[in-house]
Amino acid sequence: MVLVRMFVNGQAMSGGSLNHALRGASFVGAVSTAPGYRFYSVRDEFPGLYPVAEGGVAVPGELYSVEYRILREELLPNEPAELELTVIELADGSGSLSMKMRAESLELPGVRDISDRGGWLHYLAHGTRPPS
């Protein structure tokens, strides 16, 4: 059985509406991306990462060890069309699979930059910047 690492930062995180798609995956731990991403809310329904050369932030999320079958049959079919699978850099310099915003999705109505809001869970709970 081949396992891959999958970083999630939205509804697939613990307690989220898509976490059921990671049943059978192993929770590795809470992690953050390297500071090379902007983070967006799409209609306040789900978030999306987007890599940038400048002005990026570290985005908090969770790391899972996942079988390809779970990824292919459970998680990816539940992901929104505005997102696509990619490889990202984590804060420790290692890589992981993750979903990211499609470039063309950045200009859709209801997409807003929430990079300074402390991650998806903080944004949902408070809608404001985290305390300094």
C-alpha cells in the first residue's frame, strides 16, 4: 500500500464537513505551509491556497497520511471545481499534496483574500484578524 501526504486547510480538517472523506487516513498533525501563499475564501463556503512569489503568508492546516484510493475515491471527488490538486511546500521545507485555487477562479464573484485572518477556522469563528 502506497501512502502520500495530504495537507488540508478547510472543510476536510478535523470537524469539517469533508473530514469524513479522510476516514481511513492517518492524522499526522497540525502544520503550516511555507510563507509563500495567499489564502482565499470562496463565497465563505471553502478556502483556497494560491502560490505567490511575494507577499505570501504561512497558512495553518492539518497533514494526513493517505492511501491513493482514499484520495482518488473519497477526497478528490468532493473537492470544489474552483480547486485543483498540486504539491505545496510546508513550513519545515518538505512537500505535500494539497488543493490550490485554479488561477481562473481567483477572479470569480465571492472570492476574497483572507490571508491575514489566521486560517480558515479562525476566519469562520471570528471573521477578523487574529490577535497579534
